[in-house]
Amino acid sequence: MPDISATPDRKTSSGLVARLRFALPSARSASVGAVLWGLAMTLSAQLALWIAIRLDTWHLQALSMLFFAGGAIAWPLALCAIRFCSYRRAPETWFAASVLFLSCGTVIVTAGLFALQYRIYYAQWHSEFLSKIWIFQFVFTTAAAVYQFAVMGLRLYLPLGAVVLFLTALIIARNAGKAGRSGTIFPF
């Protein structure tokens, strides 16, 4: 348990500045974690596809790249949020923040990338940029893409993605608890 007597007052600006500084992970934690998390999400999607259809899809490479990119982009963003919310907190807080921000962040970023690709494909049939009709088309195309990802894409995170999520959260909580104030993720 951290010594709260040495903790700056959380209501002062110096406490916020310290928390913001702490929230920025090292370049090594951000880059190594992004690659590992992206690979884990790719393997999760591929395992789910193998279980469902024995990887018999023409879109395997595109889906693998989408899930890798979603995981790789989400990792540093989630790591900043985890570190910000868990500053000088118990390992249980690190675990809860890790589960929340890694799961939500990965799904949101991947769904956003899917919606962007969906939008790029349908843009050829949309009206003139920033017209009233274009805005409706943009909103509803994006909403349809996010809905489609929610219906068909979320299942690709199961069963492996959930296991990897909880193992990663345990590793983060354990290493952050041991490291005290440094909040290191990777012990090597």
C-alpha cells in the first residue's frame, strides 16, 4: 500500500501534473505492448474464425490486419488511461482499470477502424462533401458499420481475447504493485 502521507494533494494542480506525467508510459512499454497486444488480438480473431469456419474466408488477411491495428493503436491509449486512473493506487485498482480500458479501448478503436474502412468503401456513392445529405450518409454509414462490428466482430474476441485480457490485467496489476510508483509493465 503506498504511503499516502507522501502523496501530493489530489486537488492541487501539482497533483494533477504529477498524475499526467505518470500517465505517459515509457516508449518501450508503449511500443512492445502495442505489438504484443496487437498480435494477441489477431490470434484471438484467427482462433475464433478457425473454431467457427476453419479459417475459410477470403477476408482472413484483412480481418487479421484490422484486429492487429485495433489492438496496436488501443494499447498505448489504454495504457495512458490505466496509469492515469491508477496513480498511487492498490494493485486491485490497476487490475480493474486494465480490464476496463483494455477491453473498451480495443473494441472502440477496432470498431472505429472498421467504420473508417466501411466509410471509405461507400464514399463513392455519397453526395458532395459537407452537404446536408452527405452528413446524413456519413452518420448512418458509420452507425451501420459500428452496429455490424458489434454483431459480427465482437465474437472474434472470444474465447482467447477474454483470457488474454485477464492475464494481461493480472500481469499489469502484479508488476505495478511490485514496482510501486514506477508503474512498469514489463519486468524485462
